[in-house]
Amino acid sequence: MTTPFLNNDKMEYRSVACPGLILTKHERHLQLQAPTLLDGLSSAIHGGGMGKIDRIANIYVDRLYNCSNPEQDIRQLFHEWDYSLQSTAGLLTAVRLEYAAVLEETDKDASVFCCTTAGVSNGARAGSARTTYPMYQPGTINIMLVIDARMTQAAMVNAIITAVEAKTAALSDLGIRDAENGLIATGTTTDSIVLGVSQSNAYPAEHRYCGTATDLGAAIGRTVYGTVLESFKAPGVRRS
């Protein structure tokens, strides 16, 4: 496990588990570049839903950011950076980029890469009474998850479920609480996740399930749980 951009001048991290996958820190954003198009499933502001992606951009904005048109803002930045609008998923985060945590796992049937930026100034518990808002706010826990394997669409949805369960478990173990009612938080009010799957024929098995009792689901759980914990260890991350 590592926070590759913390307390050093390193600007690039090359995945060991997923060859050709490169995480780069820029002044304003983290770029996760894949060597080929991935099957994507995400809650990203730009490029969300299901589609083909080969790049994920996690873009930093401060807490005074005007959230009136985040999609337009992301499109403008992608134009400036010469990023494809068709194959790039775009997220916004209010967490400083150097606090990004990375964890990877690999075995004979799949490899998993996870990068998380996490803060919890707006911790919230799903299902409890609290204040809600009609508008978008920049993300507090953003997860970029890449799986080098063959997976059905159903397994991809299952992978998202497992990742969210792992995030919630990490927040519980950290003792993070809903900012309004004091209950243990299940997330924050502004979390987002992007999943990319290679569908590589280098792996013999096609994963049809991805729950916590499967080898792949367990690996997803460990990497997400670990990166949430690691990102919160970074100095300056707001926990309340």
C-alpha cells in the first residue's frame, strides 16, 4: 500500500498488477490512463453510467467551488488538457491530490488496482434523517477501481456493491460519524466511484459474481478498505 505522491516529488505511479496502467499527478488533477479501452461503470459526473473508457480524471476543486454546472466545467478542462470527451470519466474532489492512496492485488484469475482520495468533513449515514440538497457537491471519497479480468455486466455491478461495502466498513472501523446526527457514517454525502474492466482474454475464467465470498470480491474489498484507511492517515485530512 502506498500514498505515492505524499512527501515527495514523484508525479507518476506505474501499476504492478495491471501492466500499462499509469497514475499521474498533475497540478489540478490525477489522471489514470489505461493502455486499452476498458468496460466502464461509474457514477462519474462526466462519462458516468456504462461505456468504454481509457482515462479517469479526478479533478481537485476547493470548497468554495461553484457547483452550478460541473459537467460544463469538466468538459472545458478536458478541452484544455486535450482529453477525449468520449472515453474519459471525470470526477471532482475537494480532497488534496497528494493524499491519494493506492493498493493493488493480483492472482491467476484477475488483478485489481484501486486509488482512493478520501476526506470526511461531510460524513453521512444512509437511511437516517438528515438535511438533503438538490444540487451537486464535489466528491469527498472518490474511488478509481480497475480490474484486469473478464467480467459480466452483472459481476461489474456486484463489484461496485462490494467496493461500497468495503468503504463503509473502513469508515465504521475509523469511527467516522454522520456530521448531523452522530451515527456511524456509511459514506459521505458526495462519494463517487469509477470501475474499469479490461475484459482481457489473458484470463481463462469469466467472473459472473463478485461478492465478498469470491476471490475477486475479496480482493476488491481489501484494496478499497485499505486505500480508504490509508488516505485518512494522511496529515491534514479532515475527519469531522
